[in-house]
Amino acid sequence: MSNVEELREQRPKAFIRLRGKTALERRTEWRWWKKLGYRVAEPDGITVLHEKEAIRRRVLEAFKNIDADVFLFGSQVSGTAGPYSDYDIGVLAKIKVEEGTIEIT
């Protein structure tokens, strides 16, 4: 089993911090981490969120004023996700939640 496969089996950290001194060094370092799901760079150019943490933060922000149950379902939850699988997010609320309340690209 390769190092990448071993790290995929572990629960991911919420974020990593790149150590490179220049943008090019950080970009080169980040390539390896992208394979593990660290895909969302923060504006500081050093902090990179794991995709699950980025989604969690956006969902919390989008629903901070809405009383709703938000849940994940599908292949990401069941452990059968492939390299191109998306995240399925469900919302259960007593009020109508407008389409586009959360947009994750």
C-alpha cells in the first residue's frame, strides 16, 4: 500500500498549512495533498482546507439563521465513493429553504 493510500484510510485533518516560501513551492507541495482531498485554498495562500471541512464551513454559514437538519448521504457517507464522486447534502426544515441557499463549486 502506498503512502497516499495509507493516508486516505485515515480520517483527514480539517486543514493543512503549506510550508513553501514562494507561491511556486507551495503549489508544488499542494499537488500531492490534492490527491488526499485538500482542495480549497484559503486567502492566505498557506492554509488549505480538506474538501469535507470546506463543505462543513459553507453549510454552517449558509444555515446559521435557519433551524434545519442538514445531513450528508450517498457514496461519500457509505464509503463507496470513487475519485469523481460528489457530496450529497440533504436539508430538512420547517420552512422552505430557497434554492441556492448554499452553493459549493
